[in-house]
Amino acid sequence: MRASNARLAWAAGIVLLAAAAAASSEAVGRSARRGFDPPPEFGGKRWAVVPDAAEAVRAWMAAGVHGRPLVVLTGRWGRPASPAQPALVVARPQSGDSPDLLDADSALFAAARLGVAREMHVAMPPAALALRLAEARGAKDARVGDGWASHPYHGYPRRFSSPAALRAPPDPALVLVEPSFLEAAGPAAIDAWLRDRGVIIDLGIVALDDPAASDAQRERARALAEALGAVAVEVEVER
Amino acid sequence: MTGAAPSRRRLVAGLVALTALGIAVRTVHLGDQPVTPDDADVGQTARNFVETGWPEPTMWNHPRLRDALVDASLDALGRGPWGLKAWSVLLGALTVPAAAWLAFLLTGSGGAAAILGLLLALDPLHVDFSRQAINDVYLGFFPVAAVAAAWRYRATRRTGWLVLAGALFGLGLASKWSALLPLAVTAAVLARDVARTRGSARERSAEVAFAASCLVVLPLAVYLATFLPWFGRGYGLTDWLGFQRSMAVETATHVGYAGTKRPGYAGELVGAWRWFVSPAWYVDRTLAADRGGEGAFLVGIGNPVTWLVVWPSLAYAGWCAWRRRDAAAAILAALFLASYLPLVATARPIWTNTALAVLPFAMALVAFAAARLGALRPRLVGAWLAAAVLAGALLWFPATGIRTAAGDRLAHALVPDDAFAPRPGEAP
């Protein structure tokens, strides 16, 4: 009888230990989600404007946000794919990913690697999305649907879609709008459109430039930032 | 070599001596051994994962114990070869006494234990991977030590042994999922024990609950804990299950990391079925290859004198199990077959590094057969053992990147020339 009791006590202890491990994991995850606490200069707004995606990531890091979903509205993605080797869906860093070495091409990879973003939802105009979906159809890690492709690999879920198929993240998100996304659509509608899609904006950033943007798109980005009342931010980088 | 049970003191002394031999052949010249691209990537991945939970640049689809260990050794020993490889050296060397102890527990034969320890201590492929940062050699230690602990529990009924077995299986699972295979055999044996127990329903229920908590719940808890840095990226348990699913999909369909393979896997040995019927090898090109000369390649070759007698040894163990009702032979055969056959049956490519998870059980069969045969034909087995030691000694040099005429000649006789040609992304 004593031996049975000892075994049952061990079993109960191990189950409790496992439950504690599971609860701790969940708690660690939740406590790692840190949102944006707008400073007084923002006047309660949650939009900022920066020169490009690299500055956006620096701004998020300076703001201390972490473990957030990231919504990206852009008309470009990574480097062109070669027929022999499709581009990796996680963009590789072009010039390193420490905050002082970021560029517009490596920034989103850095946001993932450094834990600023825990998942990414990318909405693209039709032509850019068509390219992305064509690449996804050849990749074994991709699930491709009507107007979207999802990539769960690397412990970092990513989803690419048309604006209409954008899926709202489960909690407040970082948002990056790049000029190449801004086609003929009225820029001022983006904030309301995101809210209509169910996206809760933690800290949105308008980038004024990206490598695929035309002059007209850069002008639209400027107008969008103005219409949103986005606060111009600059992050000092030690070089 | 007669199989008579040795005194406790002699057994311990033997295990210590074999461990010392295992440590020596895994550490000599280690600081000067050129690192491989895998070594460098393992170090970077360890840093990334521990600091930010990011499981890259290499092997994102495998469990994460290695990251925590290598990060700690990089802190303690610096960013050189010792910092990268200390855990492989330690766990590779500890495989020697763990496997010898298991052989003794299963067979009661000091001879089988000594032969097994010697074969593993000197096996060139095992030595090669004990001197690299990647974690395949962990699979030689954790499951073997776990099975040994579980057998101590069966013999002594002391609960601590099965708790230890569960923790070791958890560390094995957190190294690679193939630790599930010996875990399944152990669970089946314990289930059979419970079924044969004559105790009350309460006693049997307590035994089932205890065994399940040790062999299912505890390993899962240990496994989960190694993902804590990843949870620190903001994820929850539901996300983790999704991550596990994508890891499983990639691992089940893995055909090599993008851009690292030549068409048709030219220059690589692919297919687990080949391991014990023809020379088995794994060639790594080191980062020193660009400079040419010494240390350009690490050529790990399974000792052909011992690997090529695995099937006859299995046949002998099967005969003992069938005709003599020899339980030890049956368990040894079951552990080997359960660890090995799923790899043979796998449709996707299996490389020779995976053999490290099977090797202790394969060599246990060989040692079992050699110890039994040694009682009848001591000269024959002595000559075979001497040949095995000689081959292991000669092949130690190519496994460590040291050029010698005899070692190079033997390595080139066993490994095809195209294994030394550059792979994509490597300098010619």
C-alpha cells in the first residue's frame, strides 16, 4: 500500500510539474507581448511617419514594442526569385540585422528575428500578389488559397493576401504602410479600412520611401501621413 | 570475455577506463580541428534562439535542447571549438559508459559491456560527431541512459530510477524526435510488466499512473521547457502546437536545406538500409577547405569491422531469443529493430548522421554476440576485436581531419571520390 501511495504521489507531482511548465510557457508568451505606450508628443495618436522600413523597425524597437502581430501593406517583396532557387519567404538580411545596419530590404527579417513581430500579415496590390502567389505555389511550406498564401515554417507564421483577404490579427498590431502599396486608392481611407477589417492598430507607421515606389506613390505616402496626422519620428543610431 | 558477472569494483574500474579512452579520442587535437559550416551555424542558432527565440540559421525543424546547451558552453568556454563542441564531446564520451552499463544490466555479462564500451569509444563515426557541434551524438547518450535507468527501476523498483529515465527521455526528445523509438520499447516492456503483476487493482493502477507520468508526461514537460525562449517571442500554447506541426511536416519531408545539395545527392550516402551492409560514412568539408591542406575534410566512417557484423549478430540474438528464450537477446534485438527499421522505411532521404541514434543498440548486439562467441572461440573473437581496434585507430585520423598516409588510404578505399567534391555554395 505504501509503495502504491508513493507511486501515486510521484505521478501527481509530475502531472503538476507538467501543468506548471505549460502554464509558465503560456505566461511567458503573454507577458512578452508589449504594446506601444504613446508619449505625450503623439497626442494620443498611434501613427508615425519615417523615411523607410528600416527606420520603422528602429522606431518600433525604440518604442519597446515586442511580440506583436505585424501588418504590412506593400507592393514589393524581397529579392527576385531565380528559377533554380525560389526566394525564401523569410527575407534574408541584405546588410546584417543589427539595428544600426538595417536597410529597407532587411528590416522585416530583423523585426522577426529580434522578436518585435511574432507573425506577419502582408497585404499586396494584385500585380505584386500574383508574383508572390506564383512563388508560393512552388514552395513546399506554403498553403495557397484564393487570393492568399500562408507560410507556417520557421516558427514564424506569415500570410500574404490581397487587401480584401487580409485577416485581422488576434490582438493589437504593428502596421507598416509602404508607398508601393499606394496605387489609386484614396490614402486617407486606410486607417478606417484597417479598422473595418478588424485590425486594432497598436503603432502604425507610414514609410515615405521603398525600393519599388514611384514618385507618385511617394507623394501619396506623404499625403497619407499628413491625413493620418502621423508624428514624424527619428531614431538616433550610434554608428 | 567469458560473460561471468564481474565484481562491482571491476565493473566500475572498467567503465572508468573506457570513459577515459572515449574522452581522450574525442578531445585530442580538438582545439586545432577546423570548424565546419554546421559548427558555425549551430553556434549562431544557439545565440539567436536563447536571446530572441529565433530558431535559425540552421535546423529550425528540430527540437531545441542543443541551443540552450551550446549557448551555455559558448558563455563558459568562449566562441572557439570547445565552446561549440563541449556538449557533443561530453555526451559522446558518456555514451560509452551508459551503453556499457545498459549492456551489463540487460545481459549480466561484463564481457559484453566491455566490448560494447570499447567499440563505441573507438568508432570513427561516433568520434567524428562527438567532435562536431551538431547534436546527433546526443541521441547516442540520452535514450541509452534512459533505457538503462528504466531497467534499474525494473530490477530495484525504486521510483527515482524511472523518474530519471523519464527526464533523460525528455532530454532525448528535446534533441531529436527519434528518441521516441527506444521510449516506445521501454514503455511496452513496462506495460508488459504491469500486465503480469499479481497485485491488487489499486497497485496496478498506481503502477500505470506512475509509469505514464514518467514516460509520457515528464518527457513532454522537459521537451516543452526547452522551447521557453520561443514562447518569449509572444507565442502561446496554440501557436506552439502549430509550430510542432510545421516542424513535423518539414522533418517528414526533409530533402536537405536549400542550396546545400548536388543533384541526386551526389557525393553523399543516403539511405539507412546501407549502413550495415556496406561502408557507411559522412564527409564534412570544413571552413579550412578554402585554404586547402590539413583539415579540409572530416571523414567519419562507421568501423567496417564492427558495422558489417550487425546483421549476423542480430540473427544470432534472434536465434537466442527464439530457441533459448533469452530475454536479454530479445530486448537487444527489439531496441535495435525499433530504432532502426523506421529509418529504413522512411521515404525521404536519411543521412548517415542519423545512425548515431541507432549505433549503441547495433553495437550492443555485436558485443552480445562477440561475448557469447568469445566463450567458445576466444582466439577468433580476440583477433576480430584486435582488427576492430586497429581499424578504429586508423580511421580516427580522417575523422579528426589529421592527414596520415595509412588513414587517408583506408578512407579513400571506403569512401567514393565524389564525396570530396565541393557542394553548392562551397569553394572548389
